[in-house]
Amino acid sequence: MKFLLLALAVSFLAPTLAQAAPSGDWDMERFRPNLHDKPSLQRGAQLYMNYCWGCHSLDFQRYERTADFLEVPHEVFLDNLVFTDQAIGGLMENAMPREQAQNWFGAAPPDLTMVTRVRSETWVYNFLRAFYVDPLRPFGANNKVYPNIGMPHALIELQGVPNLVCAEVPANGRDALTGEAMTEERCDVIEVADGTGVMSAEEFDQAAYDITNFLYYVGEPTRVERERLGVYVILFLIVLLVLTKLLAREYHKAYH
Ligand code: HEC
């Protein structure tokens, strides 16, 4: 029994621990989604449709459901966020030809409907803030969370030009020849060149938050409804428990 309880506790904690784990030498910042923050989700959808959707479709999500959840009237949504002649009931598919895309980028841009479920929302949030300039990469950009990614830095005009800053830090051990303390190069700071982006650092973090929050919603669009119903189910079970207890007492009386 004790073992079972322990196993249960570990299985609850494991995802939390996994999310906090650093990726390479990049310290992951925990992402806390908020599906009740409709303005954040609206901004996220707008940024996504403008900067990501051209490459990354959302094949398992419909415009109509999204508009309704985000509390955006259908006409406003169609006029501002749907760039094709798709109807409001359509799936959020784009026209990126997979085979050609594979030739262009090395890997076809994956559908992102489930990305926060596969990679975790913390991963996506940190990934969006971890691009840096790297002239050795085909698109001139690399990423601390997803090294050597075949994707350009899609938000560079908003963020500005992010440069990787390296520093010599003390390492374990001493040099065998000279006896001096060893150092190693650590490159884990990204500095945005002044005046190169439309947004300030805080605004950009907010934009990354909003996009991730939107993708978190898309990953499970029924989450809010499910959680709301969950409360009623638990209440119902509590009432049922009381009634069952009372019934059991009656039966007991009949026995003796
Ligand atoms: C010009 C096309 C293009 C644009 C625009 C673009 N991406 Fe990508 N993205 C790619 C490609 C190509 C890959 C696959 C790269 C690889 O696997 O090396 C990718 C990969 C990703 C991945 C990793 C998926 C995984 O699980 O492996 C995420 C997350 C992602 N993109 C998010 C975004 C977001 C968010 C935006 C908008 C801010 C965006 N992308 C804009 C082309 C694009």
C-alpha cells in the first residue's frame, strides 16, 4: 500500500520535475498558462496567424471553435485573422506543400496543434525566447533550446537582433601542466542589440507568453470545460458518498 502511494506521488510529481529540468546549458523558465486570460489568447492567436501559421498549420483545430472560445465575433475573426478564403467552419490548415518545404528547410515545418502536449508549454515558451544570431546556420539563426534548428527566427523584427554572449567561468579541476584552475566557456546569455526590434524585452517576453498560451489552448480546447465539469463530478461523488454511507448504516442496523 505504501509503495502504491509512493508510486502515485511520483507519477504526479514527475511531469512537474521534468518541466523544470534545464535543456543543455539553458535554464528553462517555468511557463504558467492561463486560459481565462482572453486578451492574452487573442493576442497569441493574432501573433500566431501572422508569424507562424504560414509555415505551421493547426490541422486539428477549427476557426469557429477558436473564435468562440476567444470571444471574437466570427466576422472580425475572418476579416483579421484568416488570410485565405476558408470558411469559419474550416480547419486551420495552410497551403505549405510538405515535400517542397522539406527541400527548403531540411525538415518540413510540423503541425503545431499538439506541440505543447508533445514538448510541454515550458519548452515552447523558452524555445521562442532562445533564438540567437549564428552566421553558420543556413537561416542565420540558431536556438539554445533546439540546437541547429532548421527554422528562421520568425519573430526577429519584434525582438530585434539577439546575440549570444559568452564568458569564461571556473570549471572543475586544475590544469595538469600548470596547476592553474581550469576555466570553460559558457554561452548562456542572449543580449538583444539596442534599437533593433519593435518591442522592448518585456513586450517580447509577453508576446512569447501569448503565443505559447494560445498553443496551450489549441493543444486541448476542451480543457476549461473539462475542468468546470470536473468540479460537478467531484461534488456529485461526495453527495453519493454521504448517501452510500447512510445506506450502509441502515443495512448494518438490519443485521444486528
Ligand atoms: C519560414 C517558415 C517558418 C516559420 C514562419 C515558423 N517556423 Fe517554426 N519551424 C519551421 C521549420 C522548417 C521547423 C522544423 C525545423 C527542424 O526540425 O529542424 C520548425 C520547427 C518549429 C518548432 C519545433 C517543433 C518540434 O516539435 O520539433 C516549433 C515549436 C516552432 N517551429 C514554432 C514556431 C512558432 C511559434 C512560429 C511563429 C512565431 C514559427 N515556428 C514560425 C519553419 C517555420
